Amino acid sequence: MRKNVEGQVYLCTWKKVGDKFRLWLKANPKLSSTNSDFEAADEDLADKILIQFGDGENVREYVPQPPPTKPLVNLLEVPVVAVTGNTHSQISGDPSLLFSGGVCKKCGSCLGERTKVPLSLDYIGPGYDAGFVWQKPFQFFSEGFLELLKPKERSCFEWRLITLKRRSRKVFHEMRPKAFVPFVAVKGLKFDVIVCRTCKTLRGLHSFNKGTPIYHYVSFSDLPRPLPSCFAVGSATNFRLCFARDRWLRLAGKPGTKGIVSNPIGVVDERLCERVPEI
């Protein structure tokens, strides 16, 4: 057994053979699992990755096709995914200097506009080209990842150089979106709507429904036209980098995407949206 970094992203693929699903690691097809239930096969593959690599928190990224799923609501055929690094870091220094309104003393939310003070982080592990700051509106990506993006894609964001308290071979940049496609709640689904009673900040709008891997939804009416290959979803307090799925598939597995995982975004008709969800 080889020891590895916890929480690594493993590129996997699958196909249906008869009435069973066969899943395997792209880099090692012999590391595989077969079951009539996809989730059971996926859990078994996760156990085999644990035994092989010692990674008890491994994440399986399935390419070129996502795991089979039956959506709980009618989704429009606009395949988009949000991507983020499967690791987080801590702010080094005073976070109240990073936003014009400081931070909420009750919930810790960042208030106001982003200042020009550079983001300083404690440490980013060597096995990742991206990550986030826990419960703060910060997403960061390596310079290697930025080099994979087209100039038009990079221009949708402001990229700020990050300083690291502990030295790293990689250079990282903070991603600041210039515009957002907002998350929406969906009629018929359960959502956790988290709002601070002190600062009134919307801290989260997440869907946790059994039977679907989709946690965030957007309205088709809010998407830019034509749909760009790369854009931001969410809000200034909680956002994600989003790709058209076919564009992400051309990037996944390349140098500069280590430790990055994708999650599907549900695109729904405006008639299914709850613009003012119950708190």
C-alpha cells in the first residue's frame, strides 16, 4: 500500500455491462468495481482506492460522463458544472482588513466591498491546484490552472496574487468574479437557507435531497447568451467557478487541475424557481 495525501481527486470512468455498472480508475483499469447499483459500486471503488493508496477521503471524478442519476425535478439540458479544489486553507492575518465593512462579529461573514489588501493564507498542500477558504468568500487557483484558460475565460474574473505563510512551489491567485449567475431555490425541493440575523448576510442556499448529487441550481433565464464556456455562479458571499461540462472535460486530468473536483449545477425553468425562499 502506498501512502498518499488525504482527499485526493481520482479520475475514474464507467460503463454499463448488461444490468451491471463497471467502474474503474482511469490510471489503473485493474482497480475496478462492478455492481448492479452505481452507488454501491462507487462505494466499493472508494474502499479499493483506500486500500491501494491509503486515502480514506478520496474523491472520484467520473469522466467523460457523469454518474447516472434521476433528477428530482425537470432539468433543462444545459450541462454545466462547478469546479473547486478539494482542500481548504486558513487566512493568515486579520480578515477584517480584506473587506470594507470588516467582518460580522456574530457569524464572521465578510461585509462590504473587497479591499486592495492581498489575501494571505497559511498553507496549500502540494497535491492541489485549487481550494477555498472555509466559510469565507474566497476561491483560489494555481498559475498552472490559469494557463489552461483561454484569455476570454480569464477576463471574466479578476485574479489577485496570494501570499503564503508557508512556502509552496506553486503560485496561487485569488479569483474575484466580475458578475454572477445567482443560485435559486427550486419548488418541490428542500433547501437550507442560512441568513445571519445580525448582518442579514445570506450565507448559504444549499439543496440537500436524497437521490441527487445536485446541491445548487440556477435559472435558465439568468444564464448569459450565448452561454460562455466559463463563468461564476452564486453571489459575492458564496460563489463557484462554473464551466460548460464539455469544456471542463477537455481540462480534467491535465497538469494544473490536480485535486480539482466538479459538481453538477441544475438548470431549471424560471417557473420552478423560488426567488424569495422561506428562511
